[in-house]
Amino acid sequence: METRHLLLAFVLLTHTLTTGLWWTAGTWMGLSSRAARYWLIATLGNGVALCLMLVPGSGPAQLRVLTACSLAALGAIWLRQGLQVFLKLPHAETRQLALSMALMVFNILVCVPLGWQTAGVVVSACVVAATMLWSAREIFHPLRQEFKRGTAWAATLMFVTVALGAAVTGLNQLLPHWPWPWLQSPLDTRQFVLTFLSVTLSILTSFVLGYIVVMRLVARLEHMSLHDGLTGLLNRRAIETLLEREAQRLERFNQPFAILLIDIDHFKRVNDRLGHPAGDRVLIEVARRLQAEAREVDHVARYGGEEFCVLLPHTEHEGALLAAERLRESVCERPINWDNAAVTVTISMGLVCANDPQESLQALLRRADAALYQAKEGGRNMVVSAP
């Protein structure tokens, strides 16, 4: 078995696996499906290009070489398109498609009949190098903001390496008589090294892309586990963890904090009169107003049903009372619009301040709940401090 046959089997195996993974990710798993489709096209194009270069008897030499160069350039273009979609960067799909088609037309319909193989290879190499360098430039900051700095550098280094490889290929065609070191080695060795490097870069690129897709999925799952699906606020599990942390800080460093338990007044009437969609709208708007008026260090959570909980770190009673009144006024100052109805919403609050390290968190929450009950019994739309 010749060396190129082994290389062909290696290329077919690796690119079939990576193409299948992107197809599975986009079709069955729903992971960034649109970006996965672009990356599938890129991987498929690169794989077919390498296969064409490894099968000399597959057609006229110039047609085979220039088709492979066109497919490699198409892979780079659609790789960048997938990244732009994934990172929500400005992109022009029509322009990318037009560039791909123009390059194919130039190579197949112009360079092949005229025998301009060198021109076709050089133009394709320039397109690949420019696309990869531009991709490395535009994705670095979005990747660094969403993921770790190492991920941004890894992706940038990968694309710059591909760009350098394409640039060297173009220079090799422009300066064929230059004493390039690798031209002194046997043809089979050069073919093996170039194919192995190309496949390795393709695998590493797919690995980096797969890594950022999985990390985004993990971040979303973590966000969903800690946030309420309707309002976007922290959920009960998350706020209880933060309350435990504040209780430990009070015990160790004597740092006080305050808790507000909030209930929407007569919320059942909204559901009964206008329906559950209107009730959801009220919950969302109340959550938005509470979050907008809270301090940056405060934590607002949906505690359950129509109840909310606000944690005020480093806050004494007077500051907590002022914050509670500010939150109450932000909710009741203007009605919430639903279809043609204006829904007037008020809230009742129970306030408790944690100053005693010996008092348990459960006891604090019971006192806050008792204060909230007094606010509702006392006429609603008020703040009651726990004694």
C-alpha cells in the first residue's frame, strides 16, 4: 500500500468524524445549530480538498489542484461565517457566498482553460490567509470576554498558523526556484508532512470550536440552575446560598446585613380577572423594577410564586428601611400596561436586620415572614420591620 493511500484513509477518517460531530451537534443536540452548519461545510470542504490532492488519477492535474484550492478557501470563508454567527458579530452571508462563488468561477472557468495554475493557487492562498488573519483579529476580544483569556489566545494562534501556512504555500508557487528547504526532500515525505500538518490543524481547529460551544452550553446550564426562567432573577436556591454566605460573614467578621421579603398584593385577582399571561407580565415588570432600583451589591431573587427576596449586604436598619421604601415606590408609582388595561400593582414587605451572630438564618427568615404577614394584615402596600 502506497503512502498516499494511508494518508487518504487518515484524511477520510478524521474529516468524516469531525463532519459527523458537527452534523450531530447542529441537528440532534441543537448546539449553536446555525454555526455548526457553517463549520460542517468548512470541514467538508477541507476534507474534500485534501482528498483531491491525494488522488492523482482523479482528473486533470490543474482542475484537481485548483478545485482543491477553491474548496480550501471556501472552508476558511465559512469557518469565519460560523464564528461570526456564534459570537453574534456583524456578518454578511451574501457577501461571503459571493466571494466563494467568485473564487470558484475564477479558478475553474478562468485559470483552468488558460493554464494559470500558479495564479489560481496564489489567489486562493491569499484568500485563506486574509480570511484567517481577519478572523483572528475580530474574534479575540469577544472570546476573551465570554471565555477565558487562554481560549482567545488558542483560537487566535490557530488561525494565525493556518494563515502563515497559506502564505507560505502562495510564496512557494510565486518563487518556485527559491531554495526552499522542504523542496530538497522526497515527494512522498513532503506530501506526508503537509497532509499530516493540514489534518492536525483541522482537528485542533475543530477541538477549539467544540470547546467554546461546550463551554457556552455549560455556562447556560449553570445560569439556568441559578436563575428563574420567567423573570431572570436569582431563584430560591441561589439566594439561599447567598444568605448562608452572609450569615457566615456576620459570624466571622460581624458584618450586618438585611433581608426584605416581598409579596405582590392581590396577585390572585390579576390572574382571575386578566388571565395567567397578564400575571406573568406583572411578575416580569415587578422583577424588572426591583432589579433596576436595587444597588449593585444587592441581590434580588424570586422566592416563589409572587414572592421576592432582596438581600442587602453591609446594611443597617435605617439604610434597609430607606431601600425598602424606594423599592416599594418604584413598583406602585405607575401602573403596568396589559393590552388595553392598566394594572395597578402594590407590594408589601417584611424587613429584618441581622446583627446578632448567634441568631440562625432560619430564625431571621421567620421574623421577616412574620413582618410580611403584619404588612399584609395592616393594609398592604407598606414596609414592616421585624422587632
